[in-house]
Amino acid sequence: MGASRRRLGTLVCGRRSKWAVVVFWLAIMAAAFPLSAELTGAQENDAASWLPGSAESTRVFEVQQEAFQTGEEVPAIIVYERPGGITPEDQAKAAADAESFADLDAVTGEVVGPVPSADGQALEVIAQIDPGDGGWFELGDTVEEMNDIVSDGPDGLTAHVAGPGGVAADFAEAFEGIDSTLLYAAMGVVIVILLISYRSPVLWIIPVFSAFTALTAAQAVVYLLAEYADVTVNGQTAGILLVLVFGASTDYALLLIARYREELRRHEDRHEAMAFALHRAGPAIVASASTVAIGMLCLLAADMNSTRGMGPVLAVGVAIGLAAMLTLLPALLVVTGRWVFWPVRPRFGSPEPTERGFWARVGRRISGRPRTVWIGTSLALGAMALGLFGLDTGVLPNRDAFVDRPASIEGEEALARHFPAGTGSPVIVVSDAAAADDVRSAFADTPGIAEVTEPAVVDGIAYQEGTLEAAPDSQEARDTVLAVRDAVRAVPDADALVGGNTAINLDAQDAAARDSAVIIPLVLVAVFLILAALLRALVAPLVLIATVVLSFAAALGLSALIFEHILGFAGADTAFPLFVFVFLVALGIDYNIFLMTRVHEEAKVHGTRRGALIGLAATGGVITSAGLVLAGTFAVLATLPVVAFAEIGIAVALGVLLDTMIVRSILVTSLNLDIGRWMWWPSALARHPEPSPAEAAEEVRVPDTARVHPPA
């Protein structure tokens, strides 16, 4: 195995083959760049891309599209308000606007209104917008045109574009330019951290270029999957793909560069140094990327279309990032030579600086009382996790879904002041036509339903709409939907189904709970199997998984306190805990893999206790830099004005920092020192004699070439 890995390293960074590798990736870049630019156009941001696949509301949506050619249209509700009472001039303005709305290309069907409110202080006009292939962004353009139309009203009359169309338009504005915003911000964070880590004005260019190449290739492949393999890609998935690929690829680059710099001090020939770096660091990088990719593929078990589609997209992105970091990056480093590390070039025969570094000193401090350290650290993380009891998850109301306060929310509040709050976002019931009248009676008699339309019948299917008295994104509305379902299901032979926006939110909440119950155990099992195969042990994988789960709980608890008491967020989205769990467990285990593979390597010669200290000293700096890079790139999500994205970015960034600064460096190291050789049970390594923690700490030195490179 060792010989084959070394041959692979020689192939990637040979004196002639390195140029072939660079040319190959430049050709990939040239072919991928135009395809990657098409990914935004291939996104599906309509309702179907987010719906839970087997839910009742999804089946209603399908009936709407197939039998009634509705469902894609999104209602925009234009509300006109004058506190002193609507005037004839106001009425004329609203009527003229309604005619103008009907002339817009994306507006379909009849424009309804203006309809006066019961208190005489408001008017509403309802227009159906067909977003077409443009999704949210087409909606945004149409709503912008509507805002231009209503802007020149009489003095004292206020007008807002609200309803599902207005809210969707504000989401479109929030996501507009998301790819470039996230890319530039992530790139800026990575460049700053690399400059600080390497203190070189040049070296950062190579990992950043390699990561950008990997991202471009990944976006091109995902575009092809979306176009020809029926993989669902939406704005959320595309944004996380960018952050994950750029951050994870840079992490892998940092680990490889650190080992390459180590080998340059031991080998005069840079090609040989890179071959040994790939031989030693490659398995840890492959195991890390495999853990992330398999963790993402576990999302295929989700019921939510948006979550399920994210799985293969992110797995493909990580796989391409891995390929680029193990081929393009080493080839470029060997092409450029030692000077790229200027002004701190690793000279042949020079001492290894990690022997006396910060993390070597931390290890020696831990070794005095390792059991006290890991118990105290676990209790501190457990105290942070108590914040979980204050985490309120569910479907966020529209007014709480944005970091700021967009115009559509002001319109929603104006609607609620003067009209039934559910206007424009009806509850939809489809049933067998023969039972339509009985279904309508049961529907209309349900408390919380203001009025119900007459049934429309097509091909033996009856379609009805009911107006909610409560706001459609409120808990009261969701309770009403549950009551409607109970009522219409009681009608004999009706086969009634209940859908609409409120039902979609309700079903999404149920699907997210189900997805968490299925996917979280899957991810844990997958990670355990990978760790067991990599470390050839059972105890170490169990210990490492326990530390990462504790880190996840602490990050979530700390995030909940920040959301509520500092940022003032009303709660977290239903899928928030699942996403954070998958990212933190898959990514957090990376740093344990980086550390423990090195500890395993050193333990074969020096025992686990001294190996733990050598491993911490050798990998501490690079893992800290990698954690800062990944935390920084995920924190970029917090710059978006959408609460769900901001919360994922903050929580994952906090979790990664906890993993790198506390869990990996302090908790895992102290556990290694306390448990010792039994970490590797039942492998033969568990039977090696061990020095005491104090004896192991007497000398922490990264060994020389004779020890580092045993015969293959």
C-alpha cells in the first residue's frame, strides 16, 4: 500500500508529469468556466424544489399543476392604506394600477380588485405572477415593476406589494448576487488567514487558485447534474456548495503544505519531498474528504426535496476539491519550488519549528493532569450545551425570516390591520367531485376559515380555496390546517387532500423532524465505520465521535444564546439543527482525523502517550489555521440578510472553532494521554508498552527521516 501511494505521489509531482497535471487542470478550467456560470440559471427556486416529497401538500401541488394548471403562479397582494379613510381619488388610483398590473408580461389571469376593507381604510388588489423559468428572480423583477407603478399615489396614501409574491421578491433580492458575494468574501477571509499563517506574500496564491479551480469544476459538474440527471439545485444548495468547496479545499491544501514543508527540511530534492508528503498526508486527507462526502450523501435519505438534493451536490463538490488538492496543488508547488515560501523558506537540514511551538507547550501542560483536563473540558462544553433548552425551532414567520425589515413585511402588517390575515394565501382542498358539496360544508364549518370558494371541477376532481382568519405563517394558521384535514377526511369517499402555503410549512416542519431522526444516526454510523477502518480500532472512533457530538451540542447551545440575547432572532428554521449537525460532525471529525492519523503513526514507534504529544505539536498549527479558514468561510454566510443562512453560518463557524481550539487540541489530547494504548483496542497497537504521561512529555520532538519513513 505504501509503495503504491508513493508511486502515485511520484506520478503527480514527477519532473515531467507535473507539467502534464497542470495542463490537464487548465484544460478542465477552460471547459468548466462557461458551464459554472450557467449554474444560477439551472437553479430551481420554485415551491416544488423545497417540498417534502411524500407530503400531502406536495400531492395537492401536483394536482394543481396537472388538472388545474395552477400552483406555479404566486399571488402578489397590493395593499393601499389611508388611516383617515380611502378617498375616491385613492379608489381611482388603485383601479388604474390594477389595469397596469394586468399589462405586465408575468401577470396571468384576471387581476382582482380593488377590494375595499370593512373599515374603509384600505384597498387590496390581487395579481397572479407566473415566475416562469426565472423562479424567484423573475418574481423580483415583476414586483419591482409593480412598486414603480404604485409609487406615485396621492399624498397620504401608502401602498405596499405584499403576499407570497412580495415576500418571494424580497428573498430574491437577498439572494441576488449571492455567488459573487460569497466567493469574494470567502476568498478575502482565506487570503488574510493564509498571509498570517505563512507570512509569505506569494504562497497563498497557489492554494487559493487550486481551490478556485476546484470550485469552478464542481459548479460545472453540478450544473450538468441539474440539467441532465434531474438533481435538484436551489439557491441554498448553491450557496453552501461554494462555501464548503472553497473552505474544505483550502483545509486540505493547508494540511498537505504543512507536511510538504516538513519534508523539505528532510529532502534536498523537492520532488522527493512532495512524494513523501503525499504518501504521509494523503490517507488522512482522503479519509477526511470521504467522511464529509459520505456524510453529505446521507442527506439522500431526507424527505425534503431541498435537503435530499443537497446531498449529491455537496458530495460531488468535496470529491472534486479532494482531486484538485491531491493533484493540481502538489504539481504547482513543485513547479514553483522552495522560493514560494519566501521569506521563511524551509531549508534542507534546518530544524523543525513545531518541536518548540505553542502546541508542544500546550501538550506538556496537559500531560501533567490529563484526566482532570478532559473532565473539566467536557463539563465546560456541557455547560455551553445547556443553551439548547432555549433554542426555538420551527417554521419562521415571514416577519422573522429576514435580518432587516423589507417592504413586503410592512405590507403584510397593513393587510393584517384591515383584511383577513390569510388573504392571498389560501388553504387549498382537492377531492372527488361527487363529494365536493359535503367537503365544502366541512371545510367552511372549520373554525379559523373565513370563507370558501365554490368548487371548480376538472376531470372528476374538485378544487376549493378557503381564506384563513389568522396570518398564514402563524401557529394559529397551522392549527387551522390540521383541523381542516380532520374535517374533510371525515367526509365519506371524498379522498380529500389539503394543501396551500400554510400546509406546506406544516408538512416541512414534520418532514424536517423525520429527516433528523433518520439522517443523524446514519451520519454517526458512517463516520464510525470510516474511523474504524482508518485507525484499525474501535475505542478511538467511539471516543472521537463522542467528542464531536459534544462539540456540536456546545456550538448549538452557544449559538442559541447568541441568536436570542445578542442578535434578537425570533428562532431557528426547522432544518437548522440537522444542517448544523451534518456539517459539524462531518467537518469536525476532519480535525480529529488529521490529528489521530499522525498520533497513530507516531504511536507505532513511541507509544500512544508520547505519540499524542508529538502529533499535537506537529499538527497543531496547521489544524488551527485550517479551522480558522473553514470557520471564516462559513461565517461569510452570516453576511446574507436571511436569518436561516446567518444562523447556519454562525453555528458552523462556532462549532469549527470549538473543534480546533478546544476539542481537538485539549479534549482529544487529554483523552489520548489518559486512555493511552487502549485507544487502539482491539488492534495490536493496544498491546504496545506505554510510558506514563509525565515521561511522555519529557521530550516532544518531531522525529527525523529515519523514523518518519520506514520501509514500505
